[in-house]
Amino acid sequence: IALVNSTFSVYTVQQFNGTPSDVSLVSSLMIIASLFFRPIAGFMIDRFGRRITMALSLGATALISLAFLLPKSILGLILLRLLMGIPFAMNTTGNATLRTDLIPEDKRVDGFNITTIAIMLSALVIGPNLAYWILDLSGFGTLFSIAAGLLLIAIANLLLLKFDDIKTRSVTFSIKEIFEPRAFWFALVLGITFIGWPGVMTYGPLYSLELGLSFGGYFFLAYGGGLLFSRFISNHIMGDNKPPAFTAFSLVLVIIGHSLIGFLNSKVGFLTGAVFIGAGYGMALSIFKKMAYDLVEPERRGRCGATIFVIQDIGATIGIYAYGFLAESLGSFSYSYMMAAVITIVPLVILLLVALPDYKRQNTAGLSQNIPVTIESDILK
């Protein structure tokens, strides 16, 4: 998936003569589609199990990746990008749910941090740099074909993986059953923070070209360095002797990173800011999601993940259009990064004044709901 997503802005510009507005539209459509489908995806993951829903979504993503080679106009590209949002919603929600199932509760902080770093390194460092290397050697045809092949390998790995496949057979579809209100405040913190996310995935490579960097992957390499550094920081920030308020440091790092990129408007500021953003996002995604999953029962983890991702998608969609609008109106992406720095102050305030007190209150009250579940255990079989 990272091979396609990290190069899609370049594909839109080079193959279809797209403008920054076109990039905003094409990039946002997948997020918009996934936004509307995520509540259903979370319900399906809890209702039918992790294995079948994820296998089907990975297969659909492979087919759509190959289909990106077919459009002759940007309209066809738009339609396929919109369609890709459906399996993308299932992939990301299912992945977050499954790793929560697999990680023991007493190891969840370390487990979330390590898996978040591994996922983001593959998606934002290894994947993008491999993608640009393939583009230099061959072209988009080879790139999309390799992406589809890797997705088939992922399906095989999923089918061979042994885990307890949790299914909540007694739950019926309803509006009440597709959202998890207990995760709302942490979802809101991540959602507003994700307004700055397009500066990483969508516009980072384009801004690197604006600054005169010959290789779009430099940003992702610096970002990856920040991700690795977040592992070291998390051991101190989330240690047993540290109060939950120390988690706010992750958002401070994101603010510093966006500020360095936006206000310095230089290659050094761009790459240094990427390190801070990588460390901040690496910590935020692992810590806040872990804290949200702490508040729900195992059989509601799919819906908890879907609730988080829906609000993240809303934030990222707003960010895509805001980044594109400011860059096109003011002539530089630096103003977009300034905007992201200022906006991230808002989730920092919400975290300290609302989300953390609510987390403490819910943990003190304890979990009371008990929904019948079916666990199909490959391990026991």
C-alpha cells in the first residue's frame, strides 16, 4: 500500500498534468471513502472476525493497485482512488484491532510502540524509498505490479498466522453498535493532530522538490529517524514512574517539527523538522490508541479502532485541502506547515484538560459491559 500511496501525488502530476488542487482532490477521495466505510468495517471485523475481513480487503487492494494503470484521464483515476478507500478502511482498522488482540495487556505500551514504529517505517520510510527507487529503474507499471504482489504475500501471511479470531455473533447492525463513545476524546486528539498528517505523506515529497532536494525520499528517511528516536523517548515518557500527562510531550514534538519546517523554509529545517514530526507521531499513535483500547472490551476493539480512524480521516481530509489551498494561494508549502503547527496546540489543550481526566475516571470506574463472544482459536486447534 505504501508503494502506491507515497508516489500517488507524483503520479497525478506527472502522468495527468495535475495541479496541487488535483492532488488534494485525488488524495482526499480515498480518505473520504474510508471515512464513510470505517464504521461498517469496525462492525464487520468484530462480527465476522479478523481473518476473513482482512483477507478480502487485501485482495481488493491488490486488484485496484493494478487497475491504476488503466485510466486515460484524471476522472478514471479519481474513481479508482475513491473505490480504494473501502478496502483501505478494512485494512487499517483490522490491523490495529488484530495487533491489540495479539499483544498481552501488560506489554501493550511497548507492543504498540514497537509495532507502530515497524508499520510506519515500512509505510513511510522503506516503502516510499523503495517506490522511488523502482520508479527510477522502471516506471509506474512495475511499481503498481510489485505493490499488488506484496499484497498477495500479505494475504498468505495472514492465512498462516495463528491467533484467536474473536467474533461477536450476537451483535446486530445498528448506529449504536458501529461507534465506541468511550474512545471519543483520544480519537478527537488524534483527529485534530492529523490535520498536519498530509504534510508527511502527501506533500512532503512535493515540498522537498520546492526546496531543491533531488530525491523525494529524503524526507521519509529523516522521518524514519524520528520514529526510531520515539522508541527511546517512549521508554522514559511512558515509564512506570511517569504520570499520564507526560504523554503530551508527543504533541509538543509534532508542533516543534511543523514549526521548523514552516518557519525556517530551508533544507535543514525541512529535514530536522521531519525528525521531530516522526518522533511525535510515532509516540502519539502508539500511546493514545493504546489508552483508547484500554477503555473497551476485546469484543469491541474493532469498533473502537473504527471510531478513532473515522475522526483521524476527518482531520486528514481537512488537512489535505488546507495544505493544497494555502500552497496554491500563497505560493509555498511552508505556510501549510505553519498552519499545522498552530492547529496542533488545540489537541494538546484537549488532551490535558479533557482526555486524560476522562481516561482516569473511566479506568477508576472499570469495565462493566459483558457481550457474548465467540473465539475461534487456531492455537487450540
